[in-house]
Amino acid sequence: MSFIRIIGVPMDLGASRRGVDMGPFAVRYTDLRERLVQIGHTVDDIGNVPVPFREDAERGAQRGARYLGAITEVCRTIAAHTQQAVAEGKVPLVLGGDHALAAGSVAGAAAHFAASNQRIGLIWLDAHGDLNTPSSSRSGNVHGMPLAHLLGHGDSALASVAGVRPAVRPENVALVGIRDLDEPEREHIDKWKLRTMTMRAIDERGVRSVMEEAIAVASDGTAGIWVSFDLDCVGPEAAPGVGTAVPGGMTYREAHLAMEMLADTKKIIGVDLVEVNPVLDEHNRTAAVGAELLLSALGKRIL
């Protein structure tokens, strides 16, 4: 088993709707650390990275991307933590918070491997593409932009928070469970040649086939796979307390299969779990679902 480092990011600066800043607390409340230990991992929890209040973050705001300056600074801190964890042979488990944090978490791991001329793969499980840039976004919400910046596009500071731009190559990125895209995101998927498995692909082919393709893409010539999991990938029937719910997502069991298949690869180098919103939840149900899925991704088995 692995040494896992839990890193909390109580950030909601990237979203319009408030509440996901409480996500790390809600997921920890499920006894996640103790349950990871029970399945054989060694775990440390370094607590939460500092995130400014919205009122203070206004000083870093700019047109087209709300709170961009503050989010970039938080992502630099996250990147330093994930880079250090990977360098120490640990698997970072980053609890969010909104998905903008992935611009830091993934970049930090990528920077570690780039130092030895290696690259990483990325599997992005999400209802949304998160492929906008400040110039293409209609809302200005940065949680809709992290993947574009990891690919080297958009704001130069956010796209290079760990000193490596791009953090990931498009040929090693797979998007899974997508069902809500803006027109600019569709254009970016085509222009950047991103492997994108929508919910239609899951409906037609099943989770097993889709995840086999995603794993192949993210594994091709890479040192390992970072899994960035937005809980809105799961349908609101199973996970109602998320930042931006979209009907028609994966079922609870389909999501578990996806996580179990990722665990089987033994190539996971880090995981994000983002967009848990306790304000919109029912008795911490969504955080509990998120914890169960993390356990599956990190090796919990039925037999």
C-alpha cells in the first residue's frame, strides 16, 4: 500500500455559488483518514492551505476571471505541497474546494516529474470540461478554467504556477463523464485534440470500455496518472451536494467501477476530490459518497 498525504483546500473563489469551501471538512468528517489506514495505507494530514476571504481576494480580481490573482496564489501553494509530497514518495490526496485548485495540484506533480524529463497523464472526471480561458468564459468563474490552464492556455501566471508550461500534454489527457459544455469548450476540445468521453459514450459503451480508453491515454509514455474527480460527474440522485449539479451523470456503482479500475492500474500518483458542497447536501451524504469513491480509487476491494 501507499503513503498518502491529505491536503485540504477550502476554496470557493472559483465559483459563483458559495459552500464548497466547507468540502474538506465534510469529507474528513466521514473518518476518511482512519478508513484509509484500515485498508493498509500510511496517512498524514497536513491540514488546509490558507485561502483568503472573498473580500480580500477582490484585490486580485480582473476582467474575465473573478479572483484570478488570489486563486493563482493559492494554486502556487498547492503546487508546492503536491510537488513535495510526490518527491517524498507520497500520494497527494487533495480535498476541495472548487475545481480551480487542480491548476495547482496537477501542476505540482507534473513539475516533479518534469525535472527528470518525465510527464504525467491526467484523467478528468467531471460533468464539465473546465476548458474555458479568461477570454472565452461567459461567467468569469475560474473553476471552469483549470484544465485549459494545465494545458498551457489562458492566463500566463495561472498556467505556470509550478514553473512548467504546459503541465500536461493533450495526448495524455482524457475527459470522462462530460455532459455540459460551452461552445468555446467544444472548440477547444477540437482544436487541442482532447480525448473526450461524454456520457453518451458511457451510455453506449459502458464504463469499462470508456475507462480502458481513458487509462490507455493517460498511461501512454507517462510516469503515472493524476485523477481529478469532480463529484458532479456522478448524478445528483447519488451526490446532490455539489457545486454545479447536472442531471444524467454516472450512477453510484458506475463511479465505483471507474475508481476500482484506476486502482487496478497501480499508476495513481495523486487524486483531487472537488466540489463537495455541504450547504446543498443531505446529512453529509455527498461527502460520504466522495469518501467511498476515494477508498475505491486507493485500493478498497469487495473481495
